[in-house]
Amino acid sequence: MSEHAGSDRTARPFLYVVVCAAGVADGVDGLIDAARERGWEVGVVATPVAMGGFFDVAAVEDRTGRPVRSAWRTPDDPRPFPAPDAVVVAPATFNTINKWAAGLADTLAVATLCEASGLGVPLAVLPCVADALASHPAYRESLARLWGMGVRFGDRYTGDPGEDGRRPEFGWERALDLVERR
């Protein structure tokens, strides 16, 4: 991939985790730990808004041993990640899903998704989208387009409290199940 590809392939498969600005993003460390336990090396790409306090960037960098990417590198900068063997978008917001489906690669995160789609890299999405936004026609059309491109989806997370008043867990590991070979 033009922004990430490199010859520094690791012995373990490499997973890109794209993190969007949703309240559950602070749990991404659980996905990273689960991925590493399953044999993946991990690099994180975040939307610019997600970098503004939605998760602990320093803790993620410590866990992965790599910088969290949010901005394009210059041509003279080394490639920080090898090419991905799979890409997970979790949590995936309304905005990112719609921009990706439309090919609007205006951030490194969305450009990464657009390029991975074109290369046939396995992609999994855990949508984190409220009911009101999920009913928007553009969102439904975006899901259909991405699904048609071979993107795998987990159940949509709304964050709405259950009958007991507590919010359900975000199913981070489901993303790994979706990208791992069957």
C-alpha cells in the first residue's frame, strides 16, 4: 500500500486497526491485546478526531510498539507499518463508513480503507452508529456498497442502555473473528 507498504514484513501477520471517534474507542487496547494473543502484530491508524482524546494514544503506542498514525508521512519518512494482512475498523462511525463507501479519502484513516479495499485485503467493520443515523439513506447505501466490496460487518453497536440501565459491551474480538481465515 502506498502509505504503509514496506519490505519489513514480520513473521506474524500484520493487522491495521482503524479507530474512529466514538465513546467506546477507549477500549481499543482490549482489541490490540486480543489480536496479539491470536498471533497478530498490530498498527493503529486513527481518524484525526479520534486522536483528540477518544483513546489513550500513548498506551496504544506502548502496547503495539509503533506510533499511532493519523497524518500522512512525507516522502522522506520511513514507512512505519508493513503492508496489512487484514484491516479492522472499530469502532466505525457513521462519518467514516459513508466517506469510505463514497471514496472520499480525505484522512489517512479513510485513505487506508479505500486502498485496502482496492487491494483485496480482508476488512472487518464494527459499526458504532446511533439508530437515528443508521436510518439515514446514505448510511444504508454505504453499507450495501461496502458489503458488495466484500467488507465483513459485525452487529451495529448503538451504545443504548439495556433494560437494566447498563450499556452493553462493545464486541471488540468479533472484528478478529471476521478477518481471520475460515
